[in-house]
Amino acid sequence: MKVKVKPFDSPTAAFEELENFKAHEQKQLSHDLQLFKQLLEANRTSFSHHPYTLKKGIVVLYKTIFFILGILISFLGIYICSTSYNFIADHLIAATLGTKIFIAGLSATLATLAFFFAAKMQPHREIALGFAKNAKHRAKRLYMRKVFYLRYQRAIEHAEIDDAKTSWKFLLEDVIETIEDRQEDTLLLLERIYQSATLRAEEKEKLFNQALYEFHTSLKKALQFFESGISPRI
């Protein structure tokens, strides 16, 4: 089935045609596959319920890379500054005290930055920030899409859209503010879980998964409200 939208269809007709297409495609899905998905959701074993478990490896990898970079830069700076005669000193620069001080300072700065970023990276925090960033990006894309269709409507139907555009702008501000509020609350909760001295590692991971899943779900609901033209703060 192909969506047929005429060049001068109204945005409403185009959206209705698209919704009908989605409904038709949904009916074509295997019944067994739907049952399997429902079973995953009922048992909370789907990927969406374990965001921390699935994504923490990537954050740990980046953390390790920054640590390795910091170590390599530190050793490189120490080697250059402690060696009186080497290839660099003989062929590229004069082994003066000022040059060595500059190299030592640059190496120390870069190594410190690498260690700082590595130490700052915590899987639960980075995953939550990633969810919030993606939600804001999607909200802005939805806003641009709404404005585009409003302009399209004005061009085709000569409708006045200034008030509607202003309303969507206010809605965009509301949804971004909602995302930031929920991000702040979630980060605080994750940090308290992370710093808890009574929880075991597997218990923390379980709570991380639950907190991030709830955060991700709340962001999706906020975006759904926004897409429907309803403020998520109501």
C-alpha cells in the first residue's frame, strides 16, 4: 500500500492519509509477534526496560578511552621533558628550559582534562542526559514540522497562522522546560542511588534501569502531548 497525497491536499488530509496507512501496516504485523511483544512488556524484559544495562558499556568504553589518553599524554610529556637528547629536541625544537616548560604545561593541561572527563562520566548520568538531549531534539523537530505545515496551509488555503505559530512556540518552551525539570529530578534520584552505601551493585543496576525507564517514558509522554498540541505542564 502506498500513500497517495496530491500536491494540493490540505495538511489535514495528508495527516489522515498517513494515519490510515499506519493503521493498515499495523494490521499486517504477525499476531504471534504482537503476543511476543506483549509478553516482553508484561515481564518487563524488553530492551526499553533495561536502558542502563544496555548502554552502560558504551559509557564505560568512553571513560576508559579518556583515562588511557590522559595516561599517554602524561607519559609523553614526562618523556619529552626528562630526555636531554632525543629526536624532537635535536631536529624540531631547541631543548631550552622555556620549551620544556611549555610542553610540560600543555601535557599537564591535556592530561588533566582527559582525567576530568573520564572521572565525570558516570553511566547513569550520561544515559539520562542522552535521553533528555534526544527528547529536546525531537521536540524541536516536531515544532519545525508543525510550522512547516502551517506555512504550507497558509500558502494553499491563505489561512492566517500567526496566532497558531505563536501557540506552538509557547508549547515548545513548555515541553523543553518539562524535559529539563524531569531531567533534574531524575539526575538527583540517580545520584542518590549511585551514592547509596546500603545497596548492592545488582540492586543499584536494577534501580538505575527502573529510574531511566520511567524517565524515558515520561519524556515520550511529554512529546506526545506536544505533538497533539497540548502543554505537558497542564
